[in-house]
Amino acid sequence: MTHAHITAWVVALILFFVTVSMQRSNSPKARMMQMILRLFYLIIIGTGALLLHSIASIPPLYIVKVIVGVWVIGAMEMILVRAAKGKNTNMFWIQFVIAFIVVLYLGFKLPL
């Protein structure tokens, strides 16, 4: 399940940056890509929940990682939605980078 979770994250990140570039070029298919990306959000959350469920006792750092992971997904979604509306996304890019670094650190630090 760990491989499915990591693969879903990698594909979601690629789709995120592709969708951002499609939105910037005003491509009509950007909306479709955003819907596919949302499907990957659900896959990420589902595989993450299964990984968390496989642990007998859940240490607090895993709960922090879950919260920060949801924060990353939220920041990604807010960047796409606000960019589609033509609003400023600088604050959400900063949040995305910070949350992504924290979740990567926790991912490499924790044993599962």
C-alpha cells in the first residue's frame, strides 16, 4: 500500500503542475485535468487512511503527518481555484511549499 500511496502522490504532483501550466495558457482542458487531479486527491486520502489503519497504535507524529498532508492537498486546490478566478495565489504557494517540506520530512523520518 505504501507504493500505491507514493505513486498517487507523484502522479498528483505532476498533474498539479500540468494543470497550473494549462490554466496559465488558458487551455480549455484545464478544468478536465483539475477533475482528474481531484480523483487523485481521493486516492491519496484513501491509501493514506489504509496505511494509517494498518498501524496497531498510532503515534502522534502520524496524526501530524495526516494533518499536514491534508494541508498540502488544500493548498494545491486553493492555488488552482484562485488561479482560475484570476486572484492572487502567492500566499497559497508559500503554504504549499512549507507544508510539502514538512510532510516530506515526516514521511522520511517515520518508519512506515
